[in-house]
Amino acid sequence: MATRDENLATVRRIRNELTALLEGMDYCLDWKDGDNWCAREVLYHLVDTPEGGIGSVIAGVLDGTRDEITILPDANNMTPERMAADLDEAQAAPLAILRTAEDAIAAASDTDFMERTAMAHLPHRDVHEVRTVQAFIDGLERHWGEHLAQLRAIRETLGV
């Protein structure tokens, strides 16, 4: 079982990596390689998957206000307003989600991560299961890690 300090380190590492990967990408936020998502689409996918962001899920399960979570994968969640956002605006939303997660984790005890649970529904994958807060944190690390790899690939392809 991960401790509070280990979970905080995970969220901080993800935040630092995201910030580093977006450095200097303002001019290519919408560059696409075939059918792959552009950086902007990756960012807004992370913001809304799950709905309201993983930070609010972690906070809500920890404080008892969320007992069911619906996760709809594979959507880029673009809107006209989001298409018009500059890099600072686009980056602010995922950073806020990570801050929410970090604040909630910082206020939790080590035992909360395995004792607090919520029902997770992934209807497109026919998955309905009880998940611990730790499982949601592990999901954040896995899911965001996959998309950080996408951003890394975009940077490498563009030579940024």
C-alpha cells in the first residue's frame, strides 16, 4: 500500500512532467500526426476523464461525497472555447485537477487510501466495480502516464 507521501510524490511527479512537456509547445498545441490527438486534445481529455477530473474523484471519495463514478474513455472533450484557449489556459485546467488531487491526498491518512471506496462504472467496457482511493490514484498515474507519453512523442516528432 502506498503512503500519503508516496501518493503526493506521484502527483507532483506527474505535474512536473506535464509542465516540462508543455514548455515551448504554444505554437504547436494543435499539431496532429494522422489520427493521433494533438496536445490540446490530450489536455482536455485528461481534464474531463472522468467527468469533473480525477482530482475531484479522489477528493470526493476521500471526503465521502462521491460514492459512484462514471468513466467514459476515449473522448477528447473539445469545445469551441477550448479550441480558442492559449497554452497557459489549456495547461491551467489539468494543473488545477492535479492540485485538487494533491490537496485531498495531503489531508488524508495512510489508511484512507485503501479504506475509502466508490463504485466505478465504465459502461463502454462493461466494467462496474468497487475501487479504493488508491486504485483511483494508481489509475491517475497509469492514465496520465499514457498521455504524457503521447505529449512526449509529439515533442520528439516536432523536434521541440
